[in-house]
Amino acid sequence: MGSPLDGIRVVEIASFAAAPTAGAIMADLGAEVIKVEAIGGDPIRGLMKQAKVPDGSFNPDHPFQFINRGKRSIELDLDDPAGMTVAHRLVAVADVVILNLLPERRRRFQLDVEQLHAIKPDLVIGLLTGYGERGDEIDRPGYDVTAFFARSGLLGGMTPDGGAPPHPRPGQGDHTTSIALFGGLMAGLRGRDQTGEGQVVETSLVRTAAFTIGVDLSTAVIDGNPNADRPRERSISAMLEAFRCSDGRWIQFAMPDRADAWARFCRALHREDLIEHENYATGGLRYRNMPPLVATLDQTIGERALDYWALRLDEYRCIWAPINDAASAAVDPQVRAAGVFEAVDHPRAGRFETVGAPFRLAGNEEVGARGPAPEPGEHSAAILTELLGYSEDEVAELADRGIVPRYRSDDEDS
């Protein structure tokens, strides 16, 4: 069947997580992705939580593998004009360029949109920043914790009145934004194919975060009222809450309070007495008497383990899910059946699993993780000589000046 992006070459001049993850998805779909790293490598290498591996085993930095699988790597000193020249020559042979440099740094490295399109007029350019391309703060650095979670209103909406905000999980905003960039790049490639003209795709952490809380923001932009997390005892509905079982596991419910939902919910919990109870017989009564209702349900659900409730809740067609931590999700049979994980073969670590793209193309077995993430600058010499036509003497001269790493063939041990 082939892969959708066979023949597409992507040059990724980006670091950390959001933009590079879009490159990884494109590599899964068959694109050749060349990762341009600063001398010494992407700063995210080794920065995130490392997996525990047996003593003596090689740890391939699994978060970095997830973000950069299937790519080739070249290290470049873009502060040197010769390094800038190499970057421009890469642009000239690319279909797509992904950048997460702030506007000031793009200008410094001569990688502005106008300069890139002067090199290759039909180039599709993907720009990812913290705060967008317009406004007074476009050169403000932004990470997912600040731009995605904090500035957008997302973290504020997760914070109870008078309470402290929760800690976001690492990379969650980055990886969500990578999907926005990926989708924009696909549209950009389609536009280029239709018109023959270059395209510019812009996204930002703050804009993507705003989209994820569009329900909250679409009302706040009209009435100016904030949204905050509610304590369980002030919930809109007990059937939208989480409850703890006797084994310490939590159940999350998501049952709209209509039709026979309340009756099914109560019967599943062996609490038929609550169906017509004078304090809980209607949605309005349940809302007004939420504190004692939540306390009652806490006691009831807390008397038995998750496995018991799972059978009961399914029998009565309740809408629920176990609250997994990462370790539980990794072995959850349905999470696995949904195709969340893919295997990667690494030359030193062997075969291991990583997280795949958030979609699949039915029937196309060629789409998926193409291989491990590269070592820093692993393919520098091959890219310079085979793709850009540099001689080995020219590569050696660049290495002597520190513009690229010392010459090494791709098959040497990293």
C-alpha cells in the first residue's frame, strides 16, 4: 500500500518536545525527517524521567525515543555562517521545514519565512511557538507548563477556589500541540500540491490549549465569567464524579443525569433505596443535597473492590472507567487493544515499546514507528556528503572548526 508521506523530506530545526513530536508522526507516515541539533545535541536528551532498566542494560532515553523516533540527526553550529549555509542547503532540498525558534532567533539564523521561501518557493513551513506570531510577547519563551497550561486558562480551570493548582504531566501540552502542527502541515502540503506555492503553518502552545478548553472559553469570551474546579461535595452530579473502592482504586463516572441513568446507577451499587429517596429522587434534589449524597456513595463504593464494581456497572450499562496511573494504563488490556503501543528495534537496547501516533490508517501496516531516535549528530557525515554533496575534506574542515561533529560513518557505534 505504501506510506502516505513517502518521498517527503522534512528538515526539523527544533528542540524539546512539541515541534519534534510532529516530526516523529511524519516519520511514522514515511517522511524522511532530518533533525538539526545544536552542537552537543537537543537539550531535552536525558532531561525527562528515565525508565528503570536492569543493571548493566543500555537505557536509550525512552522519552527522547518517543519524541524523535525514525529520524536522522545532524549537529550544526548555526551561529557560524558556514553552519547557516549548511542549514540553507538542507532547506533547498526539503519539502517541509519545522521550526520552533522564536522570531528573534529565526532572524539571527536567517531562517525567517521570507528567507526560507527565497531559498525554496514551494516550501511548506511549520512554525510552532509558545505565544504565536503576533502581539507584544512573541519573543517570550514558552513551555507547555507556562504557555499551554498556565496562560491559556486551562490550569486555572482545574484549580478549586482557594486551592493550589495541580501539577501538569510532563509534555502533555507539547504533544497535544504537536498534533495541531501535524494537521496544519498536512493541510499545507495539500495546499502546495494544489497551487504549487509555498505555505506557512502557524500554531502555538497557547492557541492549542485554548482549543482544548473551547467549551470554557467560548462562554467566558461572552460573559466574562471564569470557570474553576468544583469540590466533589459541590459537584453538578454525583454520576460525573470519582469514587474510591476498597482496594484503593478509583472509578470515574460520566453518566448524564437523564432518563433512567439514576435508577441504573443506584441498582448497580445495590442502593435501590436511593432511587426514590426524598432527598435524591430528582436531579434538582440531588444537586441541592450533594454533600450527604457524595458521602453516602463514598461509603457504599468503598465497601468493595474495583473488580466487583466493574461487573456490576457493566451489567447495568453504567458509563465509567477505572482511573489508571501510567503503570496501570501500560498493562490495561483495552488500552493495548486500542493500539497505543508500538515496538521499536534499537541497535543497543534491543526491542522495546513506545507510544505510537494517536491514529492509525486501517489496513496499512507500513505506517508506524520506523526505528529508534538518532544519536546526536549520528548522520551528520552522510547527510553532508550524500545529500548535500560536500566532500570528505570539506566535512573534515567543518568538523575542525566545530561547525559539525567530528566525521563518523553512520555504522560506527554511537
